[in-house]
Amino acid sequence: MLASIGGRPLISLHAGARSRARLLAALALLLPLGSGAAAQSCTGDCNGDGEVTIDETVTAVNIGLARLTLDHCLAADRNGDGEVSIDEVLAAVNAGLSSCPIVSAETRCAVPSGTGVNFDPDQPFCDFLSSYRFFRGNGSTQQPNDGVLPYDLNTPLFSDYAFKHRFVWMPSGSGATYTDSGSFDFPVGAVIIKTFAFPFDFRHPEDGERVIETRLLAHRPSGWDVVTYVWNDAQTVATRTVIGATTNVQWTHFDGTQRRVDYHVPNTNQCKECHREHDGLLGPLGPQSRNLNKDYAYADGPQNELVRWGEVGYLLDAPNPADVPRAPVFDDPSTGTLEERAREYLDVNCGNCHNPSGLARTSGLYLNIEETTPVHYGVCKIPVAAGQGSGGRAFDIVPGKPDESILIFRMESTVPGIAMPELGRQTVHQEALAVLRAWIESLPGACR
């Protein structure tokens, strides 16, 4: 019979375990025991060691037959569509018969022997993410190394529905200084790590994901610096990029529909633009007390993140979480009022630029959470400049009338020059728009 996944033919098989066994035996005869070459990557190289073994090819076949889930070998899915086709199985066979494409050796940073994290704030950024050893294995599974602490945020920045894996690492004996508002004061040598990934099925993220990029924000003696690493199709190597990249991503959404997006990896200057939070200074955005005041499911059990950061020495003078404001989750009514959740979303997604000292300060629209004057955060505010960005509307926010509000018009658009935020999204965040629309509809009064 013809086996398939999602209606796509995979490989011709006769019914019965005997025929399947003959297929696997035939594949085994085709494959060598491995070339032993190091620093390589190719389809079917499940563990990223530079060779495709018999066992790894058998794993690819079993994923194609739906007998194993994709997380057993992400490298078998060469094109990242969440399936293993006959072409991908054959590519794994060919890689075993010949050799994996060789990846150039590290040239930009020193990689001493050992298994611990390797980061020197005085050295240039490395060619490969794996050179830092922030993760175990090749890093595609995002299993943090010793001393690399995972964390999450109450309301994160929207990036085309990408899932984000966040981590922080600091040199031994150092920690960040706590502040009530804004980002913590991190020590030199601290690194904030953020990986963007798309689960194949958002309803079942445990079934595997395609990792797209990993960004590092590193604190050097001269200040903060940023670098991006793009993952290859085989999910075995992440390579430094300066110019950015675009890749097509497809997934099954929460509602069961099929989604796709041309995901844009930003170039270095675009990363720096977003992270100039205040007064032109590059720095972290997410790690703030209000956004970290939540429980995280650590390997040894759930715990408040502020408490955990304090226990491991990454946050000096860590406060009692009960004494610190907690940012609401924008789409969870149990965490705050409608206005609180709408304002929080705008703070996280827009406030880094729209604040009195941010890049968009000349607009006079201040969407940071500290702003308390309604006209300053858009209510009945006339835009500084009209044009296509206003959509013919007169005010940033019109109480009771979201369709007449410039804010909604720009967040509903994906047209360059109109869409806001300008960077980081190619799609519309429908769930957030629903909250913002409801908030504007609830506002009293009228604009003259």
C-alpha cells in the first residue's frame, strides 16, 4: 500500500511487518556506519554530530510512517513543513552514503575545551551559536546548559505568532541590580538569549517545532550589543547573520486552520532600533519586575521568577513578589481590567519607541505604561503628521469608535508605511486587536 501523512505519499510499502522490515533492512545495507566527520549538518543528522547513521535513517522512516513524532529527529524534516516525505527520507539515505556538507570551523571567537558556557564579553561574536555552549547538544531542542536560566513574560512582544524561548546567563558571582521600573541593571558579561520558533501544530506544541532564529543581547564593557543566529533547514546549526533573512513558515493554528507567513529575521540595525528603549541607549526590554512577576514551570517545579532569579544569584536584592506590581496577561481577564490589559499590550509592543525619550517621541504619542494623561496615550489626540498613516482619520483614539481610531487602523494594516509596529510582524494580531477594540469601545466621552 502507499503510506502517507496528511494525504501526501511517503513511500510505497507492502502491508505487513515483514515487508516493512525488508525496507529497513535494504536501507541499512545502503548506509555506512558513519564517516566520523565533525562540524557538519544535513538531512537526517538527528544528533548534529556530522553523520547520518543507520539508526537515524530508520528513525526518519518511522517518522514518515507516523510511528514516531517529529521531535525524535527534527533534522529529518528538511523543509520545515512538519512532515517527513519520501524525498527527505532519500536525502537522509544519500547523506549516509556520502557525507554531510561541511560547516566551516569557528573563526571569530575562541572555543576552549570543556562543556560549560563559553562567553567572553571582550571577544567578537562567534560564527556559530553552538560555540557559546548556552545549550546542550546542537541547541535545536533549547535545553539550557548549567547556569543558563529560562524565563517568560506576562505579556510578551508579538512577532507573527512565533513562540519564544527566553534565557539569561551571567558570569559566576555576578547578578543584576533590581529596579522597580524599567529593565534591571545587568552586569558586564550578562547575555539575554531569545529563540523564535513555530510549533508544527499550535494545539500540540509538544509534537515539535521549527526553530528559526536565536538572538543574543550581550552586555560588553562598552555597552549592550546584539547578534542574530539563523538556523538551517536541518535544524542542526545556527549561523551568525548581519543582513537578516526571510523564510516561509507554515503551521496549524490554535483554531485548526493552516497558516503561513514570510517570516523576517531582522538585520542588526533593525534589532538595535527596537532595543534603543530610552535616550538612544541600547538595552533589554522584557526583563522588568512587573513582567517577571509570575510563576515559571522549572524542571524542579513551578516558582515565581523573581524568587528564582534571586536564589541563583542573578537578581540582587530580589523583592518579595507580593510587593511588586504584576503586569496583566493581555488576553486573560482574570489578570486585570480591560483597560489595564490593553495598556499593558501597548506598553510592551509600542512603548519601547512611543515614550518621552524613545525613537517615536516626536509623535507626541506615549504608549508606555507610566503615562497617565489620556491625550498623551492617544485619546482624542490629533496626529503630528497625517498622510497615509492616518487613513483619513482625525484622532489616534476616538472613545467608543475603534473604526475611527488611527491606532486600530495602523494595527490592522500590514502595508509598509502604515503598519504599526513597523518591525517584527507581517501578520495582524487578531486576539490583541479584539482587546484593544473592546477597550476603545468602553471609553466614555467624545472628541471635538
